[in-house]
Amino acid sequence: MEELPRIAVNNAIDLAKFAYDTAVDWSPSGRLNFTPEMLLECGRLTVKGIYDCAGQWRDRFVHCDGYVPPSWRDVKAHVDEFCNYANSIEGQPLHSSAYVLWRIGWIHPFFDGNGRVARELSYLAFLVAHKEIEFPGSPVIPELIDQKYRDEYFAGLHEADFEWDGNTPRVEKLESLIAGLFVEQMASANYE
């Protein structure tokens, strides 16, 4: 049983490194370049050594805390739409980050690890929109969500689900959460 927590921690490190390397590549342009293959790699990194389905789209019904995502048969189409919309956002770091955070969770493209992938890629989107590869301070936004702000995170996801009209993503509550977490992360930096 001790093996599983160690694997999960190593996977989180690998996912964060992958996102950081991606930020290094994308940040100079300030443009996102999400692809289905990239999302699959993130899913693989998150659950490798834990589930045999690592690196594969969800292929069955799942539910999470009362949320029922779209049919697994529609995952690929939703991922394509996600990539197109996310990659089209320019000059809106909060919207970009909040959209990524919400939409990956909404699609729920993997059997497990969706939240971890969403939080890491949301932070990536925030960095890239600012043309940065990192911000000072620790813990960083994904860790702050995990450690202190899970209730606000889930409330933002639920509000976005409720407000979504099928066309326009309404992620204002998540935008506010991310803005506050950014301030908290930056305030934790030790400037000497």
C-alpha cells in the first residue's frame, strides 16, 4: 500500500514538469497550443503505474460527486472543441485559465486524474497568457486549490456547469478564485 502514494507523488511531479516544459515552449508567443495528444499525455502521466488505462480516453460511464459528465462516446469531439476554443483565447489570462480548469473537468476525458490535469493545465494557461514560465511564490495555484480552496474550486465548477448555455463559457467565479490565488502565491514570495 505504501507504493501507491509514492507513485502518485512521482506522477504529480512528472505532470508538473511536463507542464513547465510546455510553458517554456509556448510562453514566448503567449499562445496556447493544446492538442488531444497533449491531453492524453497529461492523463498518462497522472495515472501511470496506477491504472492500465493511463494515456487513454475514458471508455465507460463515470460519475464524480454527483456530477455525470458527457457520454464517453463524445469525449474526443469535446476534447477537439476544447482545444479549438482554448487555443483561440488571447490576452485574457484569467478567462483562459478558468476555462481550462472548468472544461477539462466538465469533459472528464479520463477514467481518473481529471482534476489534477485540469489544475495543472489551468496554471499553464495562466502562465502562457502572461508570457511567463513561472511566477514566484509557493505554494503555486494548483497546490493552493488542493490544500486550501477545494470548496471554492468545486463551487466555481458547479456554477460554470449551471451557467453554461451550450455556447458561452461562464467561468467568472473561477476567474475570481484564480485571481485571488495568484495574489496569495505572489504574496508568499520572499523578496530580499
